[in-house]
Amino acid sequence: MARKTPDDLRSARWFAPDDLRSMGHRSRAMQMGWSGEDWDGKPVIAIINTWSDLSPCHHHLRDRAEWVKRGILQAGGTPVEMPVHSFSEQFLKPTSMLYRNMGALEVEETLRAHPIDGAVLMGGCDKSTPALVMGALSAGLPFVFLPAGAMLRGNYAGEKLGSGTDVWKYWDERRAGTIGKEEWDGVQGGIARSYGTCMTMGTASTMMSIAEGFGLTLPGASAIPAPDASHKRMAAACGRRAVEMVWEDLTPDKIVTWAATRNAVTVAMATGCSTNAIIHLIAMARRAGIPLTLDHLDSIGRTTPVLANIRPSGKEYLMEDFFYAGGLPALMKELGDRLDLTARTVSGKTLGEDISGAVNYNSDVIRSLSNPVYHEGSLAVLKGNLAPDGAVIKPAAMDPKFQTHRGPAIVADSYAEMKAIINDESYPMTPDHVLVLRNAGPLGGPGMPEWGMIPMPKALLKHGIRDMVRLSDARMSGTSYGACILHVAPEAYIGGPLALIETGDMIELDVPNRILNVAVSEADLAERRARWTAPAPRYERGYGQMFIQHVEQADKGCDFDFLRTDFGAPVPEPEI
Ligand code: FES
Ligand code: MG
């Protein structure tokens, strides 16, 4: 491929011409202390930074930007740090998912509107990875993704604690009365000991792994713990590489192909990925013009074993252990020819070349194909009269006895209603009942909050029951577990069949055959549908109004319709 020359640089259209407008650009660059040394024939690399003081997972990224800058300067580029929305999973209400598309839009327009030639994207907390990647794919400039990296393992009283997963576990015990306030406070102080993302194989670690599976990170980047010094070296390497990618014109359409997408899905399944990955994989692929569907995901899921023995699918280990065991390159090496090793990555080489030197240092943490954690992939897509467009379940993280199940529904129209049910110690229910929460989907939530792992009801907890079938149009945290059927599409709020079921209806789940039905006749469902009335819109103004007008259903990735690659004519480059 022909290398770009300085005259070809996109930023040269701002800085090079001898005209009035460009003189303005140069003088305003000089206002910041720049000189011709900064803009003459040098790629301008944006460091897209999701740091904020309310983003604990990204709290090191202000420092890490300095390391990226070092790399960009070493390679002869000009760094510019551009702050974007910070995606703080733990603080954003009603849910960070409401803001993924807003962030993606912001990234796309930030890159397009400025004199930028390439980018390093920094993030990792749940929605930040898909938002950054979606926006940058649509902008189409060469970019490298620098994963924020996971935090250190949690620790309390000598116990290794996993983000999210152990919070749910200890909360059930607290509600069951088996632990007191002192232990609960100890867990609170010990479960998040450093900056970095959740260190279970939750949504954050899954999405960072998927970015590496797509070929959008440098080899090994996704598993480096945030506090490890090698994270700084990786940051500098990303800066250097982004400059080179501009000269090579290595744009993302050359990386995110069908082959790379299949690799990313395979990696997701082999990591025992978060259910959220399903939505984000579809959304990211579609931004690259690849019509990935739930059926593709299910078929790869059926044949890909889970190799990463990391909680919550695995029993024991956390992301720090995964890093010491060799990280994602070692896992990808175990996957062998299940991956397309000819796919090109941001390194400029093939995936096969990237992982050729990878070593698995701990075969209990990173399993081989002959000794997997689970023989089938971690996620299954269900369909039936209750979910004509699909629903998702994570068989690897549930009690296997629920794989085929028939039980009566207990239906709640809102989270508040469900909370009253689960907190009622004398609510009449058996472990065979199915808790059904609706109006928690993309429009109903709004933003499809992570309410799908409905906490176990007190009425069952007191009998020592720790799992039951739960069903909703919501998502659940990637660190969650249990027999939770999620992402039911179409959602109840727009009149999907979930809106029509009543307490006492029999729910039929058959994971091996991928079926989710309600045992109610078509005639009865039609009669109920005729009586159904649409709820009032959640928003009448602001971003929420834009969201509810344009968000697509879960099976389509919850992107905005107008941000899809196939929506209308391509966005032109800004005229200068
Ligand atoms: Fe940020 Fe979990 S809260 S990754
Ligand atoms: Mg999460």
C-alpha cells in the first residue's frame, strides 16, 4: 500500500494552504504555543480521553494520556488530547447505556470536525469501549484502541473479591442475615482497591478483549492491569503506532472485516463473555457495515468452548491472573484455527503474526480446547412466541437444572413493583416460579438498565435457594450470574409479547433447543393485545427524546437508526 506523504495528511488541509482561513488556524495553534515544528508535515493524533473525576475506572487516563503523547512525539506526530463523555458505569443514572450512542456520536463528530489524522482511543468501563469504537469506525480515520485495563484483585479479610460478582453474592448473604454490617463494610472498602475497570470477566473486560479480537488493539493490550507499569509502555506504543498507521493509511475498514468480526465473536464466547457483549458486538459490526445478527452469534456460541477460567463464568480467577497467564494472545493461541489468523490488525501485521510468540503460562487460568471451562459458548440466543426477535441467556453462569424449565410467571410492570415482591418474605412462591420484569428495555427502561439479574426473593432466600429463572427485556451486568433470560425483543414497552403475559401463565424455557415460549394460545394473546394500551413516552424533550425516537431494539444492537452505516448518504468531509 502506498505510504501517505505530508501533503496527503488530512490536517494539512487546515494548516498548509497559504490562505486567510489557514492563517487563522496557524495563528490560533501558535496561541497554544505551537510552531511550524508541530504542524508542518506531522500527523495530528487525537488522544480521545474518557477521564473524569467521576469515572473511577478511567481515573488513571489523565496520566496515561501523557504516555500516549510521549509515543506520538517519539514517532514524529503531534498529540492533541480531546476529552469526551466519561461513561462512568457506577454513577450514571438511569443507566450508562442511555449514553453509549451519545458518546459514539460525540467521538465521531470530534474526529471529523477537527484537524486530525489518526487517533488513540482510551477507555474500558463497559459502554466506553463500544462507544469509542462505534464512533471511530464511523469517522473512518486510522485509530488504535488503548484499553483502560482492569483494577487489582479485590481483597477483604484474606478473601479474593471479584467486582460485581462478590457484591451480589455478599448482598444475598446480608439479606439472608448470614453476614453483618461489619463484614459488609469490609467488602465495600476492599472490593475496588485501585483505578481500572472491574476485574471480573464482566462487560468491561469482555469488551476490551473483543476490541483486541477485532484487531483494534496492539497485541496483549486488553489484559494489562491498569496499575501495571507495562500499561504505560503500552500507552506509548499506541501513540507511536497511531502515527505509523496514518502514514500507512491503515483505516478501520481494512481491519474490521467479516473475518475480524468472527474472530471478535469467537474471542467473546471463549472468554465467557458478558451478555452485554451481544448488543455491543452487533452495534459495532453494523457500524463497519457488517450485518451481524443474533443467529451468527448463537451459531459461533454453540461451537466455541469457554477457555478463560475467570469469574463469573469461571470459578476462581480474576483478570490479574489472566494477565499473568499470558492474557488474550495466549487464549487466542489456544483457539488456533478457530480464528482467522490472516486477519490484519492495527499492528499492521496479521493476527497470526501478532500472537505467534504467545505463551500460556497457566493452563488452569487459560484452558485448552481439550479441557475447557464449558464445552459450549457462554451465551445462547432463545426464540419463541415470547421473544420472536430473540432473547439471551448465559448458560455458563446458571444452575444447569434450569436449562429446561417450566414454571408459572410472577409478573411486575416496573422495578419498584418487582422490588416489593422480592422483599416480601411471605410472598407465595416456589423455586419453580419465573420472575418476569417488563418495561425495562431500550425504550421502557429507558436505556435498557441492568435490572435483569433480579435479586433473589426473600421468600426463597430463607430456604437457602440461590437461583431461579428470571425473565426481562432488561440487560444485566456482565459480572452477574443466574438463570436470567434477558434482552427479550421486541420489548414490552412497544407492545412485544412480553407486554401480554399475566401472573400464572406458564413460561417454557428450553436452552438446548433455544426455545422461550409462554403457554398461552395465539387467540388469547391476540385478545390481550387488543386490550393493551401503549404507555406514555418517557421523555418529551432533551437527549432522552432523541433517544426514544431513534433507538433500535436489542437484537439490532440498540444503535440509533440514523447512525447506522446503511442509513442515507455517507457524511461528507467538512469543507474547508
Ligand atoms: Fe467501570 Fe465496572 S464500573 S468497569
Ligand atoms: Mg458492568
